[in-house]
Amino acid sequence: MLFGCFSLSALDLLSALEEKTTAAERRGYVDWIYHCQHSQGGFRGFTGTIIRYGDKDERVKCDWDPANVAGTLFALSALGILKDDFKRVERDACLAWLHKLQWDDGSFSESLGEGGRREGPRDIRQTFLALLVRQILKGGDRVASEGDIDTNTASRFAQRCLAALVSPLVTKRTVRNASSQVLPDERKTQTHRGIQTAAGSTYCAIGALKLLGSLQSMSSNHQFPMLGSVTSANNRVDISAERLSDLVRWLVYRQVYYEEEAEEEEDEEEDEDEESIDPGGDQAEETSQSYCNEDHSVPSAPTSMPMNSAYSIPASESPIKFTLEELQFAGLNGRCGKSADTCYSFWAGGALGVLGLSDLIDSHANRNFLLEKTQHVIGGFGKLPGDPPDILHSYLALASLSLTGEPRLKELDPLFCVSTSVREYMDALKWDENGELVTMTDSSQIKDISKNMHYISIGGG
């Protein structure tokens, strides 16, 4: 479902969806997505787990055939991209299913197993995805048959996650060999041991708080809002404006210049597949110039690093020096000491985008890195320079370019990671008190930002 959604959304950003697909094909995509809808609520990731007997189209309810949060979000997003009317979405069942996935601490699991047991990962990623599903289905407008989710505990959980991510930056605690996932292990909430600030987890935490109304967009003068305090079992954490400022500075310092010789120093034993699916941690090579100190705290900004913003960061006594040639190619990484990686141009850049601070990234250098280093000659984008293209990195590269104003792409909504026109289409969905869909914005009323895109590769010509 993820690959299907990203492929469709990429074509949408390129204003090529209707050009590259027929009406019959798009109807077929919609029917396939609904074929993945689960009778107990939510959507499967694909149809391979559906079991039938003989000639009957009877679906067997098995423990190995659950809906999952990620599959549900990508299914709904794909339906929005395809301008479906959402009349076949089992909204009440989906919201009731979502309610069952939530734990008492506000976090969410991935799926339900035997006897309604919550199963799968339980961290800020699943919580963010669940909140996106709730937002699309307007879960706050009408209480489902088994109740809406608890937004108060969800907000506290997201704040605890953000506090855990911010704390190492402020205390300058060394976090080598730490887990890249964030909470809900209570041992981690007490000391934050095992927590490593990572761009993917940061994006999810910031996005969750934005969806819950606990985080306002920052103004043009970059004033940081107060989130209040979060109390865990034995530790009180204040998420102050100062700490958010440190977090924003850390995100800005994820931009690193590209070194040609880094390609020869890659660690061939790394499991890149696991990292690609998981936005929580960057497993890229430690070969790029890092802007973080040895203890993973954030230093003052180098005076020679160009910034497209008036955001003020104190200069260090010994600034890092770069040549103009080196600064022409600067992507983003996910953690300190790592190489630039295509997907983190969005995970880190998207986190800043949700905060309204996309201008803090050197978009020109990031664009050069993506289009000239990781874009492949056959089309698409790879994880690292020289890597073959894949759907995930290709889409997130386009998302990053759109976020920074690439003129030949539609505008991106950084929170939903789809075009703003698709976000507007889904925002127009309305259900009455009986759960019936009553209002739908006609697709002709949705504004397309660009209609003249004819090439999948945007770097040529």
C-alpha cells in the first residue's frame, strides 16, 4: 500500500497522474484499495493475506490477516489522490478499530491480534500515523460507537516523546549505541537512556503535536511556543522555548555537504533495507562532515555556512570552514556523524516544514544534492549517490523538492506528505451525525498548481 500511495502521490506532485494513467486504471486502483479494507476496521497492506474457499468470495478472519495503521493511512491518502468519493470507506468501523489500538499512556499499536490483543510496534511513529487517520476521517467530529481516541493522553505521550528527543541536545548526554525509536518503555521515560535524537522520530513527534493542536506554527520571526511541562514517573521535563530552539537548531544542522570520496568508504555490512522503511534512525555511513559535537550536542553555527533566513545562531569561536564548491551539494542526514541520505531531506526538512521553518534549509544546495547526486540516469532517486532508484527515496526526494518550492512540482503539505490540493480535497470530507458522507468537494474545484509537467525526471533540460 505504501508503494502504491507513494507512486500515485509522486505522479500527482508531477501533475502527471491523469496523463500517465487512464480513467479505467484509476478506477481499478480504487477498487483494489477497497479490496484491502478489513471487515473489523482499517485496511490491510495488500491483498495477499485474504483467504477464500472454493468459488466463494468469503474472507476468513484469521490472526494473520489484520489491518494495520500504516496500511490504513496510505489507503486513505491514495483514495484522496485518486479523488474517490470515500462512500465505501467503513468510517465508524475504522474509528472504533483505531480506538482499540490506543494504550492507556496515549500511544498506539500497529494492529490487533487474537482476541483483540494490541500487537506490533508501539511508539511515536504509530501514534502519528493513527492521528493522521483520525484527522482524515474527522474522528473528532463524531464519537464512534466505541468512543473516540483519548486526545489528552495522546498529546501527553507525544510531548514526552519530544521531550525525550530534546533532552540529549540540552544536557549534552552521550547517546552512542542508543535505540533510534522513542518510548513507550517506562525505563526510557525516567532517564531518557536509549533515546537518540533522530530526524524521523522528530518529524513524527512534531507532526503528532501539530495534529493535536498542541503546537502552533512558528511565526516569521521564529518565536518558539511553550508546550508546558511533562511529568513522568521520576523525572520532570520542561519543553521550553529554549529547548525547542535547540531542537530546531539540531534539525538545521542535519544539512551536510557531500564528499566525493565518501562513496569509497561505505560500510557494505549495513542493513539499508531496515533503515529505509524505518524513519526513526539513519544507518548511513559516517563519512560526511558533521555539524555536531562528539557528545552529540549542537555547536554554534559556522559563520561560513550560508543560511536563507534571518534566524540568528551565535557564531562559534572556531567556525567550520567550507569551500564554495563543497557548499554546492548539501543534503541532510538523520543523525550526527552520518552521510547525507535522500530520504532525510524530507524527514528533517519536513519537520521544519511543519514548524513553518523550511527557509532555514539551504534549499539550493539540497536541490543540487538530490538532482545531481542521488537522481538516477534511468529516473527516480536512490538512497545515496550511485545507488539504484527505489520508490520510497524517489517520492521523498520529490516531497523535499516540493517543500522548498521547486517550480515544476505541486506544493506539498508537510504534515500529510501529499500535495496541498489533495489535503484540501480530504479536508472537504464531511459526515453527518449518522456517519453518512454528506459533502464532497468536486475534483474540478481542487486547484492544480502545475499543468505543464511532461517529464518524470525534473532535473533535465
